[in-house]
Amino acid sequence: TEVLEMSLSLVIASVPVALPMVMKVTLSIGAKEMSDEGGIVTHLTALEEIASMKVLCSDKTGTLTTAQMTVYYDDTAKAYNGYSREQVLEFASLASNEANKDDPIDSAVLRAYAKMKGTSNVDDAVDKRKSIYSLDKDGFIGFNPIVKRTCAAVTAKDGTKWFCSKGMVDVILKTNPEDEGKQWTVENYDAMSEEAHKADADLGVSGFKTLGVAVSKNNGPMKFAGILPIMDPPRHDTKETIRKIKDAQVAVKMITGDHHNIGKELARQIDLGTDIRTPDCLQPPGEARDLIVLKADGFAKVKPLDKHEVVQVLQDKGLVVGMTGDGVNDAPALAKAQIGIAVHGATDAAKSAGDIVLTKDGLSPIYTAIQISRRIFKRLKSYVIYRICITVQVVFFLAALAIFYDLRFKALYIILLALFHDLQIVTIAYDHQVAGAKPETPTVLGLLLTSYSMGV
């Protein structure tokens, strides 16, 4: 009985009973540190995962860029079919929702329209426009990431009916029959498409995002009215932050719905790399496709399903993937990635799907999270090594005394010894650690070898 009691005591003493408490305390203190740096951790396990993160897939607008877009209607804008640049901007403003102040494109269009009209604010410009055009009943069709356009049916004061649409140039020239929106192909499509795509590509090379505008008058054919250039410059700290993240041995891939040329130009400006691919390379599945995804610096013109596909491919290659996003369309990819990061100003859906919610703009809070997480990992690793090492010492020492000196110990004393060992190590949550230079990938064998070597 005495031997069984001692054996049971040794088994109990070898169990790290304080491990869950140490982990919770360490992660909670890390989460507090993270919140001070602009990131709210919604799932504590995310702080562990980031230490092992090897790829960060970043959204472009608002994360790599300022999201403070400026729409131009000067000589850089293009007008076709007899319309002026000012008319193109007015048509675009009709297809914008003035009630949605958070939409960066609509807000930028309406700010440019207010400037063109010489009013002090957007509301005054919209009021002046409403005296000329009235929105038809159920005439506005809002944006969604599938159709990639907005539409508005209005009636002018003279009785003329206009149907206006703005969105991606490709979509405005010819809509996708597979989406659920209103369908059309612009008049004189072949010639118009060639000219518009050339202008779009030229603007893209210069770093402009573009907005195509098409109109129909009195239920006539849709005509391509023009292209409005939009500039969304990179954030001042983006280039430096990406350099730091790459120095931490984490690959950064940009994933954007913008035009390929715009993505490539931005990637060049921030030293991300210029191997920016389009969704065409994601099909068909296979080893060649997987290699492209691994090597690419980013993807442009993507849809929500493409983001999910990229994350899936990277995970299938055994990589720990982080994903940033801000919209409803990003939620599936955020949920799929091991670390979903909802950027500043994200929708409720993105915040719910994410593990970390940023309260500051840009990527800098993510770099901070990488550093904090790696320090946390080292603290927990130190605890595990210490605990196994102490267990080895206690078990070997007491077993030796029992075998060679025929000593017996009360079970209570052994349990108290193990408990005191665990309680005093809780302070490791405040241990000073330096973040590692590369992602942490722990192995059980490595921990055991280190612990047993020190214990013996």
C-alpha cells in the first residue's frame, strides 16, 4: 500500500497542474500588451499561432494603402461617345450612395463631384443634384463583391430617363452573365473595349485605380461614357513594415480585387515584389498551380472564392497562414486562415470571423503582434522545459532515496512540492524575452531532449 501511495504521488507530482494557468496568464498579459499597440485579441490561441506564422496574406485598400481615395476629372480622365469628363463624373455620382459614408469609392466620387460643383460639402452638392435628377422608385442597386458595380435609374427635370452604372472597367463594358445583376453589353463593344482597356492599362501602370462609367438614355443602348482615375497612395509606413515582417522570415502576399497593373505598381512602390498574378493561374488545381501560389508576391482581380482558394493551397503545403480583411466578402478567408486579422474599420462580419481586430491603420500592429507572440512562445517554452526538468529531478531523486536508502515520504509532501514548483513559475509571464528572428516551430522531441538533459 505504501509503495502504491508513493507511486501515485510521484505520478501526480509529474503532472504540470499549473500549465493551463501559466498559459492563460501569459497569453492574457500578451493580449493586454497587444491592445496597447492597436490590436484586440478575440481568441487567445491566435497569439500562439502568430509565433509560427510563415505567410501573411494582406488586403490592399486601407491596409497597404491609405484608403483616402481621390477621383480625378481633369485631363487624366477619359471620356467617350460625346460626353465630357464633367458629365462622366456626374453620372458616376448618380450611381453613388450618399448615405453610405463608409464606402471609400462612393465617398471619393461624391467629394470630387462637390469640388466640381464648387460646394462646401458633399451634402450641398447632392441637394443641388437632386433638384435636377430624381431617383426612380427602387432605382438604386448597391455594390456587392460579386457584381462589382453600382447602378441607378433616374429621371431628369426635363423628363429624360437615365440609367447610370459605375464599377470595374471590364464589368461596365460587358457584364458577367453568371452574376445576378442587370445585364448589358455596351454599344460598339469591340472597338470600345480595345480603346478602354488600353486607357485602363496606361492608367494602371501609373498607379491609378480606375472606375468605368456607362449610361443609357431613355432606355436606349448602354454607352461607355468614360473612365475616372482614382489614386490610393501607399501608407507612409507600409514599405518599412513589410521590410520588417520579411526580415522576421514571414512572407507577405498582397491579395486585392483591383486591376492587375494597379496591384503590380503598388507592389513595386512598397518593395513587395512584382510577381503579381491573376485568378486565371488558380485553375486547374495541380502541383504547377500550387507552386505558382507559393512563389507569387500577390494576386489581383480576385473574388472572395479566390482568396479562400489561396489560403487553402498555402495551408495544404503545411504553412501557418495569416489573412487580413475588412469586408463581408473577406469573412470566409479570415475564418479559413489560422490567424484571421480584421483591419481597422472592418465590417462586423469580418470582425466576427477574425481572431485579432486592429484598432490602428496599416500593417504595423501585425508586426508588433508577431514580436509579442514570439516572446510569449519563448516564455511558454521556458516553462515547459523547466517543468519537465523539475519533474525529472524530483522523480529521480525521490526514487533513488526510496530504492537505495529505503526512505518513505508522505504523499501530501510530494504533491505540495510539485504545487509550489508550479506556483512560483507563474511569474514567467513577465519574463524578459527577445523575439526570435524566424517563425517558431516547436517539436515535442526537441523539448523532451532539452528538458531531460538538464534534468539529469
